[in-house]
Amino acid sequence: MSPLTGVLTEAWDLYRRFASHFLLISFVIYVVAAALVSLLSLAGVAGAIFGAIISFAATFVVQASLIKAVQDVRDGRVDLDLAETVRAAGPYILAVIGASILAGIGVAIGFFLFIVPGFILLTYWCLIVPFIVIAGAGVFESFSNSMRTVRGYAWRVFGTYVLVFLILIAFAIVFGFVLIVLPLWLRSFVNNLVTGTLISPFLALVATLIYYRLTAAHAGEPYVVTGPEGATVWEPPHPTTTAGPADSPGSPPADDPAAPGPARPYPASGPTEAGPTDTGPTEAGPTDTGPTEAGLTDTGPTEAGPAEEGPAGPRPAAPPDPGPGATPPPTTP
């Protein structure tokens, strides 16, 4: 069975269960952006330019925040409120904007050439935002990760998004007939606000759930559908963290005396190499400093006297040898 089987059903179920949370996030961001654009439009051409930039950025703020919200509710409960969700998505917004611009340029070129390359790129790059927001990938890394994850399931992913966009087109047509009685300017404003508020959460749900399902399939792990509150859900191994020496499977236990640790920062100078076994009598004991190497025959009394042997080679108590150059003691007649 394909890992994408039932993805739209799960997305719709999460949408209904947490609709108030998702709609609040998208509605507040869209309303704030629309208010700023309206105020800046009073400032003439410069204000209109800044307003367009804000409106453009607000789309990606909504996208990143909703993906973070989907990640939050997969355990069956809401742990982050509106402000916390936007704050958690904040560090990834610039990367999302950069990657989305590059992807938009690439897809537009693909559609301009032969249309088919545009659909191919749109399919293989559909997970760049989840990889940035959830996995913490960089801009260019998100493209390679998305292509590697979609590979092998491209037709399934393409078919899923075709169904999603057909549903959204049908919704837009019906909603357009409802708003036909309004003036054109008001109809456009209400259509953009309501459509963006209602559709954005569902798109974020589909993209995020596809991300989780395909990463679970590539990792060889079973995907756990979001269950009741507090349910255990599977998280993909992204970003990969390198375990330290204490956490690696092949490391010795902490109480192993041979293992280097805080109390033994330099194991090379431990007792194994510099203890009594290595510096015992074999190297500095009586055997090395005995008569054969440093005795009277080889070096004479001057070189192997008590001052050089020291305590390592004590001798029996005897009168000191004054040496060959000293005056002999007087003799008694």
C-alpha cells in the first residue's frame, strides 16, 4: 500500500478538529497584512511598493506558521498558541521566502519551456518548506532533500496535489458566485481574505502530512496517523544529530578505568605506561647500574660513585672511597 493512501482523509480530519486554531492563525496574519497594506497605500507609490512587499511576505509567514502548527497538533492537542506558533516559525521565514522565490523561478521557466518540466519541478519541490520549517534544512539543502524524498513516489504526490487543486478550484467557483452581489473592489478583498484564510491551512496540512508519510517510508518506519490527545506520533530523523562518545554504542561504560574521562584526560601517561612495571628494576634498578654497566671495570669508581647511583642502588655501609686523586690517609707506624 502506498504511504500516501488516506493522506487527504487525515488532512481533512485534522482540519475539522483544529479548525479554530488554524483559521485563527491564517486570519490574524492576513488581516494584519491587509491593514498595513491599506495604510501604506495612502503614502503614494513608495507606500504601495512597501505594501506589496508586506503582502508578499505575509503569504510565507502564514505558510511557515501553519506548517509549524500542523507539527504541533500531530499529538492530538494544541501546545502552542498563536503568538508562540508565529514565534517558533520566525527563524525560518527568510529561508522559506528565499527557497520559494527560487522554486517559483524554476517552475515558471519549466512551464515556459514545455509545461511538463514545470509540473515535474512542482512535484519534486513540493516539500521544500516542510524541510525548512520542520527539519531545519537550509535553502539549497531543502531542494535536494525534497527531491530525494519524493523520488519513487512522484506520481502519487502529483495525483494528490491534482485532487487538492481541483477541490480548491471548485470551492473558489462556488464562493465567487456567493460574492457576485458585492462591488468589484470589495469582492476582490473579501475573496482574497476568506479564500486565503480557509485554503491555506488545508494546503499546509497536505504538504506536512506528505512530508511525514514519505520520510517515514524512506526510514522504514510505520507511519502513525494522528490519534486522540496525547497519542504517540513518529518524528522523522531530521536534523541528524551526532552522538557523543558517551552515547555511541561502541563506547565503554563510564566506570571503565581504561576509558578516558574527566578524571583521566591523558590516558597515555597513566600507570600502564609510566608505572612501576615500566620504570622498575629492568630500566633503573641494580641490574642496569650494576658492576657490568657502571661498575669498576667499565667506568671506574669516579663515574659510578654514590652520587650517581642515588637511592635506586643502595650499597652496604662502607668507608667512602676518596678516589684516585685524593691524598691517602696517614698510616700509623
